Amino acid sequence: MKVGLICVFTGTMYSGKTSAAVKFALNTKKPVQGFRPEADTRDKDEDIVSRDGLRIPGKRVPHAGVILEKVASPTEVVVIDEGFMLPGLVTAARVLRKRGLTVVVASIGLRFDGTPFRNMAELLCYADFIRVCEDTRCACGNRASFNRALLPMESDIVPGDGERYAPQCALCFDAPLLGEET
């Protein structure tokens, strides 16, 4: 039996993570199955769809353990979008790799306060391939490394796009927002 791979595509919002992950999966020319968290409420689509329109069939799951039950033959590549939202991600990815599958995860790695999502930090330790997507620029023009929350956050996982978050470089992220106490 061959061992699989864990491949992680990470970066800030709008950096092309999902697009890169989908392209990677499709380029394998192997049967692909996609999964995304039920907690991602930005749209009603089941499929994994990148901002540039790439699409693979998908299913929504409440936690990563369900993926282990849903992967069907002849699947050889499993794509997981928004991995930071899925409890049990690391265990599921490692089990799938042991089954000989290629696991492709697209996810931000840092919370809006700049601290790592624990599951993503741990997953990077087990990854066979890591790509940090850098297609995002801060308003100042520097490469973005963080996601700044623009509104008060009620929890660590708050789905949203440009109305809630802005990509920022390390210099701007550390600077207080207008009206914040210094």
C-alpha cells in the first residue's frame, strides 16, 4: 500500500488558497472529492468554488471526522476548504494519508488577532507540502500576512469577506486602527 500526502495551501484571505488547492487537485488527473465546513455560511453551495470560478464537487460537513465516512471509492484526492473551521482536521488528514489518499487543505492559518488556529498550526507539522499563497496586498502596498477584523468579533470563527476583514501587512496589522486607544 502506498502512503498518501498532506498538502496545505495557506495565506491570508483573498490570497488564492482555494484556487491553488483546486488546481493542484485537478492537475493530479485522479478522482477528486471535496469537503467544506457547515460553519462556512457565506453561501449555500455544496461545491468548493474558488474566487476565480474553479469548481470541484463538494459536501458540507459538521466536523472532519465525517469526511472519513464520506470518502468514496475511487477517490484518490480529498480537498478540504476552510480547514480552520473543522474540528478533528489533523486526525482526519492523517488517517486519510495512511489510507493512501492525497489530502489537500486550503485555509487561513491565523485568527483575526494574529494568533494561529491550533488545528492549522498542528497540521503544518504533519504536512508533506506547504504553500503560502501571497497574492494579496495590504492597502499600503506591502504583502499581506494577516487578516484584520474590521468589526467586533463574537468568536474565533466568524465567516465573512471584505465587510468583516481586510488583509494587512505586519506593519499595518501592528498599528492601531483609527479611533483605537494606543
